[in-house]
Amino acid sequence: MFNYNLKQMKNSLLVILILTIIHIGCKTDSSGQYNYRVPEKLDDGITVGNCNEANIDSRYLSDTVNDIYRGKLW
């Protein structure tokens, strides 16, 4: 039924987590411009990676977050 392997699922969950954190952060300041950067590796058991590893266009991610900042999506 679903053809996700474990790495793809982890990458998808990581992106969802990042977008959720960004969305929560958007509630506090809507004046800034978001530019994607690779998350810092903290050795806390959470695997981090860049957008390319998760097959996500970083420009699209930045544009989407900026649309959230501007209230265009929610």
C-alpha cells in the first residue's frame, strides 16, 4: 500500500516538524523574511539533513514560510 522506506519516512517527519516549528514561530513576528538554512546537528538523537536530501526545493520552502508570515496560507 505505502512504499515509503524508513529513511523517506524520517525525512518526511523531519520536514513536518520543521514546518510546524516555523509555523508556531510565525505567530510571534510577521515582519521578518525567512531564508532556509540547514538545521544545526545537536547530537540529541534527531537526524537532521538539508532539503535536497528530503527532495524538497529550499526556495519553495522559503516562499511557503514567507507566505505563512504574510498570512496568505492561514
